[in-house]
Amino acid sequence: MSSSSKAPRTTKRYVLFTSEDALTEGERKQLAEILERRYGKVKLIAVEGNPRAVIVKTTNATAPLLRDLDPELTIHEKRLKSVLTSGAIGNLKRRAAPAVANGKVHER
């Protein structure tokens, strides 16, 4: 099959959201359902070591809509705020990683 017969690939984008309080697995699932109803297919990625952060994998077209949500999104009275958008998930994971005692970002 030639590459011209394939469906065009959509560019993936990632949006980092933070919450005032830790998000439970159920709240992340509810967030995914709300975003899919509004914007189509998305994937939520929990940030290891930071239960207040979640990364949403979406498309280039949807990312600006998520980034500019107004009013902010609320799940069980926890406000979520868009922090950063990127084409590379690593940038967002580093931004959301908890700081260690000496002030440096934890590296693996």
C-alpha cells in the first residue's frame, strides 16, 4: 500500500493540567469522559509523583481549545487549570515533576 492511500496523520499535542488537590483515578476517568464528549478522542496520562497533574493527549486542533478553557474545568469541586501545551510529552512531564528537597527537578 502506498503512503498516498493512507489517511493523513494528525499532529499530536499534549496539554498539562494541574488541580488544587490530588485527583483520584475516578476523577481522571470522569475528566476523560467530559473532554471526549466535548472535543472527541483524548487520552489522559497521569504524572508519576504528582497526583495533582494530568496530561491530556489530543490533536493540534483541540489543544488550543483545552488550553483556553474558560471558565476553568471543575471535577468534584477541584478546579483544573491548563498550564502548558507542547508537542513533546517529556517537556510536560518535567514541568509537572515534583521538586526534590535540594530544589532540583527529580531525574530518572
